[in-house]
Amino acid sequence: MAAIDAARNRIVLAPKEAVFHRGARCRSLRMRTRALDGPLAAKTRYRRSFSPVSEAALSRGVLEVRFVEPQWAVAPGQSLVLYRDGVVVGGGVIEEGIAER
């Protein structure tokens, strides 16, 4: 599934490779620190393993995260949590996934 179009009562299907994302943009942030330097990892699903982050930036209430490897099904409405050495740095609600392209 690539998207849900609630206004038209449709589910948009796509091939598996189309639902991989290189990053995510988040809002509704809860950050323990604004310093996003050093090695970071992220989780986009509770039972998923840590995903190394290549870059993370805060700007005007938006957190943008880029993953080292594309992540499967980074979906709007889910939480993204950032970690440094296994300790929570902060996170937010995913507004959109950033396509691999």
C-alpha cells in the first residue's frame, strides 16, 4: 500500500520498492536536546531495530531526518524517535516520508 485517500475512500497500491523512504519530516516535536550532532539512530516502528541516521536537522518546528539505508513504510501519523547511544534524544510525529529518489 502506498497511500490512503480517505476523501475518495480509496487505497493506493504500489510495488514494494515504492514504499521505501530515504528520510522523514516530523512535527509535534518533543526534543530533549537541540544538539543533533554525533551518531544518531532512529526508530519508526516500536518493534523495528535501530536505523542509523546520516543527518538530522531542526528548523522552524520541523525535524528532518535522513537514514543511512532506506526504511520500509515510513508513514504519516507514526512516531519517529531519535536515539544517541540508546538514550532518547527526541522525536515527533511523521508528517511525510522522503522518497528514496
